[in-house]
Amino acid sequence: MYAIVMVDKWQLKRGGMVRLFVKDLASERGIIMSELQRRTLLPMSTVQRYWRGVGAHGDPLTSIDLRHVDTLCRVLDCEVGDLLRRAEN
């Protein structure tokens, strides 16, 4: 169930990659991080990583559980393409 966002070192050096837009979507809906955590029932550390778009050690996020994508889309009332978008640096 993992591996919707997989980035290799070459892509990181180029600057283009798929990015999460959790914070933007939540903010548009008036949802703060703690409310998102409460609604999704995901661990706060996971919500924080998705909110910031970074991994556990501050490096770029390289994977996300598809179950989490589904949960976030349901709670934020959005489609996968709203949540995940290809972005250039």
C-alpha cells in the first residue's frame, strides 16, 4: 500500500517532484493541524510531516501510504490530484 510518491536522487537534484498540498487545502477549509489530526485519526507526527511536506529528518517526503491519501482526501473533500501535484523548484 505504499509508494505513490517515490523520488530518486536524480529527481531531487533536478528539483522537480510530486509535492503534498495538505496545508494549503486544509487552510482553505479553515482546518488547523490539530483539527486535521482529530478528523483523520492519523498520528500527530504523521500529520505534521504531511503538513510540512518533509520526512522525519527534515528531508523531502518521498513516500505516502495510499490509505492516508484516501483519508486526507475524504476529510479535506478533495481529489488525489488536488492533494498531490507535480511541482518544479
